[in-house]
Amino acid sequence: MAVSARTTLEFPSEFPIKVMGRHDSDLRALTQAIVERHTGVLADSSVRVRKSTDGNFLAVTYLVVAQSQAQLDDVYRELTACEAVLMAL
């Protein structure tokens, strides 16, 4: 019997979206605009930014209230199409 690796989410649900890119890019502004286009305006408390130890990379985590899997799929599709984004989790 095969076990699915995909976990079923219940919506609406708080969901963290983590984006990584080079520190010298305008990563936060670009990715926040993408996320907010799909989820609405985020409070500053819903955004966390961390620099890598060497300062070359930036990780931005957005805590959103996801309404559906389709909404999350749209966010990730647009984030991964953004040239400043190296990885979106």
C-alpha cells in the first residue's frame, strides 16, 4: 500500500512561505508584492527577514492566511518565476 507524501491542509490556515535570494537584490519588495497580490496586505509582524552568516543571502518568511491550495499554488508559481528568487519553500 502506497502512502502519499502530500499532507492535506485545512483552509483557511496560517501558512509560512519562505523565500531565499541574494542579499544584493530587492528581494523583500519584489516578493512581498507577489505574496500580497494573492493574499492581501500583510502586517509587518507577519514578515521575518534573516541574513545569511556571510551576508550574501537573504531569507524572507511570510506568514499568510491561506484560503486554498490553488491560492498557494499561484503564489509559489509566481515566486519561482521571479528572477530574484533562488528558492521558495
